[in-house]
Amino acid sequence: MGMTGQRDLNEGNAATEHGRSGVGRVLAGLRLAAVSAVIGAALAALVVGVILKDVPVLATGGGVLALLVLLAFLGGRRGAGRDAPPARRTALARIEDLRATGGETADVPVTFRLTVAPEPEDERPAYRVKISQSINLVDIPAYRPRGIAVVEYHPEKPWDVRIVTRPTPEWSRRAEEAEIDSAPESTLVRDPDGGAGVWCLLVLVGLLAGAALVVLSFRGELFASGDAGESAAKRPSSSSASRTFSISTTVSGPSSSLLTFGRMRVTAMELEARVDSAYVTSLRIEDHRMAVRGDSARPLAETVHLPSLPYELFPGLVREARATLGVREAESWRIDVTPGGGAGVGPRVRVTVSGTEGTAHLDADVTGRITDRRAVGVS
């Protein structure tokens, strides 16, 4: 057979193999997209099942994921149990072109364009490949365009080629004597996994498509559930517009008197958090107890704002009432805070002390200024 006939045959074989490789990549892509869609659907089923509290949907999503994990595990074991892949094989290659891409170290990265000529027993036509390999700076002059190099390649991955920098004497002799024609550009082989971005995009599209299919299948129940949840969220807010509340708390333990500096404010803030409102209609403070009442239907001008009260001044008012109102041995004391009597009038503070002599009280404004006193025996 002449050189032209051999070249045509090589081109035909390369085209056939390239076509088979393309079909294989398409099938692999379809398989990857299908698996990704199933995973996306299973994950969406888990989420939908939790939202709708639908046990069958939840079980289906979990079962599919478990099955996929099992199949992946079995596939991994089967792949591990296969025979070892064929060893790399040695061949000659024609250097079509080379270009150094760096030079800061002794080993220089070089990009080669090669025509690889497998041995006749491999039954594979010559093909082109582009590789990158680090070559020692001293050895670079040995590689030149149209020169012959000894290479190793993987029979099942023809793009996996590397130049043998220290070949055996026999292969060195064969490289010196060999003449290899350039393979057509159409025979160039590439790593099918080189386009990792395309495969990632394919996985993402598959996941989203599977999830969208499940969500659209349950869109009626999901939207109905969302509307019901929104209505339920609105109902308490509408009813809270007219709610009343009354709550108290008791402090105990050593130094638990509410006259202790800072204790009143901390306790008031705890009550505010429990009633979920800073506005109350009355506040009562005793030695070990604090209570609030409220009505959210009352205008703000007719309420007391808990955070703004001068709790730090209240202990001083209690001491003043004990000392100046004729109660020598006060058995109990109480502070009552109520809204002011009109617009622009702040809350009113009344301190009441009781003892064997009787009961007395003093009034103060929200700044702690005493406005009235009622000693024992004064009506």
C-alpha cells in the first residue's frame, strides 16, 4: 500500500474513533444530567416533605438518596475489584512544535504538539496530541521541531502522553533511525475531562431541573401552606391590638431586695420581654416582687414606658418616705407607677410605707422630684 493510501486509512480510522469518542461524551453527559436531576428531585422532595409535613414525600426523597448512595458505593467497589488498567506503552512521536512557557527554574515547562505513532500491535493509527511537560534546561536543545522523541502513552487514554527523557539505548537508536509523517490536524485528541466547567454547569442544570419539577408538582399545596401561614401570622397581630395582660415576678436569694442598685431595671426588662410590650398601664414594685398590667388598646399617652423610668432614683424615694413620714419601723413599702393625668404630663410615682404607726405615702414625678407628702395620720 502506498503512502497516500496509508494516510487516508489513518485519517479514516481517526475520524471513526473521534466519532465514537464524541458519542461517548454525549452519552456520559446525558447520564450525568439524569443522575443530577434525580438528586435534585430527591433533595427537593425532602424539603417539600418537611414544609408540608407529608411523610410519603419525605420518605420518597430520603429513599431515593439512600438508593443513590448505595449504588455509588457498589459501583466504587466493583470498579476497585476490576483488573488493573493496562500499563503505559512506549512509542515514537514526531515533534510538530514546542514552546517553553517559563524559565525561572532548572525544569522549564514546555508545551509540545506531537504526532504519536503507536506500535503496529496496538492497531491504532497515528494521531496528534498537545501536552505540557517540564524539561530540564540542559535537555531542551535535544528537542526540536520535526525531531523524533520517545514517548509513553496510555492505551485507553491516548491524550495521556509524556516524553521519556531518558529512553533505553534500543529506543534511542529507533528514534534516531525513524521517520514519522505528520498526522492530520483532525486526529488531535483531547482530554474529555478538560472542560470541567461544562460538566459542572451540566450538573447544576440537572439539579435545578429536578428540584423545579418536584416544586412545581406541589406548587398548589406549597402556596396554600404559605397563605395559611401568613393568615395565621396576621391573626395574632390583629387580636393583639386589643389584648390585656397582667404578669408579676418574685425575686429571691441573698441580697434579692429590689432596692439593690440595678435590680429594679433588670427585673422590669425581664417583664417587658415576657409581655412583649414596653408600654403598660401600671407598674407595682415591692421589696421582692414586681408586677405590671397593660392594655394594648390604650393610647400611648395613657401608658407608662418601662425602659424610660428612672429606676435608679426609686430606692432614694423609698428611703425618703421611711425617714420623713412618721413611720419609725416600716414593715413594708410599695411603689406604684401610673400614667399621667393628661397630655404632656409624665407618669406619676407613689411610694407607700406601712408600719405600726399606720400608712403614709409620698408622690413624685418621673424625674424623681417629690410633689406631695402624706404623713401618718394626715388624710
